[in-house]
Amino acid sequence: MTRPDEVLDLPCARLRRPSSADAVALHQAVTESREHLRPWMPWAADDYPAAAAAAFIDEATARWHTGRSYTYLITTGETIAGTISLERRIGDGGLEIGYWLHPEHTGRGLVTTAARALTEQAFAIPGIDRVEIWHDAANTASRGVPERLGFTCVDSHHPARFAHAPGKSGVEVVWRLTRPHG
């Protein structure tokens, strides 16, 4: 099975697979980001214990090995700025990009640059013909990423696939980029 690269060095960040050694730093990044994430991420509504970070890393590792998803830490220097992943949840031939970012790292193009790199990685996997980004209609920051990358808005879904969070409108917007021909 062809998988994406495990480490991607970008001009503004490094994307790398998480390891168990990252649990404490990931816990800290999520804890510091909870107020920022709470409107959009149901898992940020409750306390995020250190054990949850360790469990997330264990699950990400298992899912990488099975090819169900490919999760990366977005790091700047030694700091975890967020996570980004390629997920097999939109059907055969497709991968979905999901992401979150610590509020101190927003507005710098980190997620846009990381999503561009993961889109390239996705299209290097045989059989992948499309990449999608789904976000809540009210989350304008998340909308900016697919817009800047040239994705096309192709659909919206109501009700949303995942649990409701306080800032969500309940409408998910779907953006798609198809594999270039040639």
C-alpha cells in the first residue's frame, strides 16, 4: 500500500507523524486551544486529559498502519501548532483533509501550506482522484483554506455528519479538488 511521506518539511513548518513522546506537548497545545476550538470541534467542549492525547496518538498510529487515515502534527520548531490529516471517509478514490490550529499560529498560512502539501501527497497515492475539505458553513476561517488552494465548492449537507458544537450552523460545506489530468 502506498502511503504519504511520514515527514514533510515546508517553508513555514514541519509535518510529521505523532509519536508517544508527543503526548504531553499535544495535550498542552489542545488545552491552550480549547476556547478557540470549542465552537467548531465537539471534542474540545469537555476537558482534554493527558490520557486523551496519548489515546489520540495511539489511534492515529493504528489508523496510519491500516491506511484509514494519515495524521500529522504541524510543528514550528519544537512547538506543536496543530494537526492535519488525510482521512478515508468520503468513499473510494477520495481523501478528506481535516485540521485544527492553535490560536497563536493562525493567520500565517500554516494550514493552507500544510493542506497544499497533503493534497500533493494524496494525489501521489494510486487510486486517489479527489481530495475534499468539509467545514461548517459558519467557520469562515476554515473556508479560506480550500478557497486559497483552488478547491471548488461542490455541495452542502444538513444535518452535519458529526456531533454539534456551539458555533456550528449544522450545515457542512464540501470543497473538492480533482486529480489533474496528464
